[in-house]
Amino acid sequence: MNRVVEEMPVAAAQPDPESAEWLRVLGRGGQQREAALARLHTMLLRIAQTEARRRGPQLKITDPELEDLAYQATADALLAITAKLGQFRGESRFTTWAYKFVILEVSARIGRHFWRRPDVPLDAEDWDRLPGRFGFEPARRSGWRDLLTALRRAVDTEL
């Protein structure tokens, strides 16, 4: 017996009191909104700086670049949040929802960083770890190590 089940629209969850206050203040104009935006910017900047510092060293991005990246990501996240206030469903705390925006902005900016500077040098230990990732047996590893040595030499001299 085939029955068509109608999907019920999912009702938005009732936001917690703190989230409701954020929505109320940010939805208005005036000095209260400006003060809330400043508080939110400070919170988001702290998250962006933490995320950028966490990911920066392994990506060889310097401190001034990381700081600039964090500020830009914060500004863009703040714009996105204020544009999408009406889409907040109350399924999490408002601040958790807002943090998602800044984390995504930091990730996007770090991704763009590589397109501007595609030359990511591999250190000797990076090349040495490469055969282990393929899961080869010791006999095949030797052959692959020779191939990788030749590849490394070609990359260093030709590219």
C-alpha cells in the first residue's frame, strides 16, 4: 500500500533568553544596536584570531597576515550575520550560530591565501613522510623513495 506522507514544516525552536535578546537588539536601530554590534564584533574577532593562530603556523602564514585575515573575516562575518538575522532558527545559541559564520570566513580566507601564494615548499621531512602515506611494503618503499627523490629534484629545479 503506497501512501504519500505529507511533510510537516519544521517549526523554529524558541530561542533561549540570551539569544532572543541578541535578536531583539540587533533587529532595532540606534545606540543599542551599535553597542550590540560592537560587542558581537569583539567576540567574533577573538574567535577569528584563535582560529587563524591555530591554523596559521602549519600553513606558514605570518602574524601580521594572520591578524589582517582575522579582522577581514570578522567584518565579513558580521555583515553576513546581520543580513541573515531572520534566518536564525533558535536551534542553538545565537553566539554559537554567529561563531559558525566567522569560522567559515577564516577558512575561506585561508583557502584564498593559497591561490595568491601557490608555492608551498615541502621540507625534507615532508618528502620523507610521503611514501608512508601510500602504505607500501619496505621493498616497494625503496623504489618509491628513489622516484620521490627524482620528483623532488625536478620540482626544486624546474618549478
